[in-house]
Amino acid sequence: MKSLERRYKNIAQKYTGWGSYICFAKAVTGQHFSRRAIQHWFNKLVDKNDYCKSDKAQLLKHLESLTKSTEDGTE
């Protein structure tokens, strides 16, 4: 299992009330995943009902910015 998928599943299991997009965002934050990895796993793990199709590009861009930063706001 890939590390992003593993992180996502651990977070989703721990925070059962969270939506799939929020769990995915938490999983990528500060982890320096590549754009390609984020896009690949986003398509596999995030429920399509958790976002509007027209917002997908903007959401992916936001996830890319999250993966470059850390949770405490420093890089």
C-alpha cells in the first residue's frame, strides 16, 4: 500500500465523521507528495459526492499547496 493511501485510511478510520476530501487534505498536508501522486490518489480515494466536478482543478491546486506546507504553517 502506498504511503498516501495508508495515511488516508488511517485518518479516515480515526475520524469517522470527516468527509473523504477532508481526510485526504489532512493526509497530504506537509508530506511533499508529487502533483501526480495527489491527482492519482484523489481520483481513487475521494468520494465524487464530496465535491463539485467544476471545482476539481481548484481543489487539486489547493491540495498541492497543502502538501508543501506543514500543519503549523511553517515550511
